[in-house]
Amino acid sequence: MPSAQQLLITIDGPAGAGKTTLSKMLARDLKYRYLDTGALYRAVAYAIRQQDINADDDQALAKVCADLQIEFVEDRLLLDGVDISSRIRTPEITMLASAASARLPVRKALLGIQRKMGQRKGLVAEGRDMGTVVFPEADLKFFLDASIRQRALRRHAQYAEDNNEQSIEDIETDIRRRDENDSNRDIAPLRPARDAIIIDSTRLPADQVLERMLTHVHQLTCSSKC
Ligand code: DC
């Protein structure tokens, strides 16, 4: 069994379920690294938007992905050396990322990139297919869910902080469409891994979700020692 500092932990779930908040909290608590794979799909969306490429043009997508120069520097995402962290959070890039993420050339290219980034343990990786496809051998897999209304309310509060004035209804519509895209695509659809621990955070504040996650971490890391 790996030591407490060396687990690979995945957190999957739909948009707005609290994955980012919890992944960061968990990584901070355990002193692990954090990998935001949604940001990688957003970077692809940003690149294809810049180059005016259609999200269903597989040939062009393959070329964009082959040329993709992306890296995380601390928690900033650089594309071709330029910090695009805030530019990938617009509603347009959000929907484009969901569309592009259903395409085979994009998933193939990002699979290799993600596995490379996750080579060393001591990592919390968040996304849609972390536990099912990218890191099926992960030590601990969580699937975080919440009602659509709750997810829209959370996103609304978060957007308000960023001066994005989308209404709750519009956010809910976008989330519904994204759930539909992300769950029904042929390749690596959003779903819990068979061995995932499912946590519904609709009525649970983040610190209680964290507590539950840490209990599982400690159960796993202490099972032979504590
Ligand atoms: O987590 P996010 O909202 O930043 O993700 C943006 C889009 O990227 C999401 O709609 C689906 C896609 N995505 C994916 O298909 N697989 C992942 N592992 C992460 C994100």
C-alpha cells in the first residue's frame, strides 16, 4: 500500500458539483499536487476559438492538439507561454470545451498529456473520466454530485464574484446542456467508476465533504499501520 504522501486520488463529477473546491482543499490538506483536467479541455477550446476552427472538424482538431503547448505553472495555465487562466472561464469557452471534449482526436491527445502529468503520485486529479479512463488504477476515486439547482446556485455565486452577470436560469440551462453532452458522448462519458465513492453534496457544505474524503484517505493509508 502506498504511503500517505503517495496516493493518486481522482474526483469526477458534473459541472458545479464542487470538484474544484474540494480537489484544492484535499490537495492542500494532504500536501499533494492538484491537476485540473477541465482546464486542459478549456485550453483546447481557447485554441480552436483563436484559430476559428469548428469543434466537429476532427482533422483540424488533431492538428491543433498536436501543436498544443500547454503547461501548468503553479495554478496558472499557460498556452504557448501565455497565461490564459482567466480567459478560459467565459460561458463561450465553457460550452466549446464541452463540445470539443466529445471528439476523439482531442480525447486521445489529452489522455497522453494527463497521464504524463499524473505520473507521480501525491496527486488529486479532477475531471469527468479520471477514475474510469485516465487513471483507472487510482488508489481512491470519488464521484461528487449535487442537484442541478444547487450546482447552478453555486456557479451563480462564483460568477458574481467574477462580475459575470448570467442569470441562475441561464446557468442552469447551460449546466443541463453540458451534463447532456458530457454524459451521452461515446468516448469517456461522465459516469462514476465502479469502485468510486459517490458523495452527494447538495446539502453538505464543503468542509463536511472534505471530512468524509479525509476519512476515506485515512482508512486507506492507516489500514495496515494505524
Ligand atoms: O471541469 P470543467 O467545467 O472545467 O470542464 C470543461 C469541459 O471539459 C467539460 O464540459 C467536459 C470536459 N472535460 C472532460 O470531458 N473530461 C475531463 N476529464 C475534464 C473536462
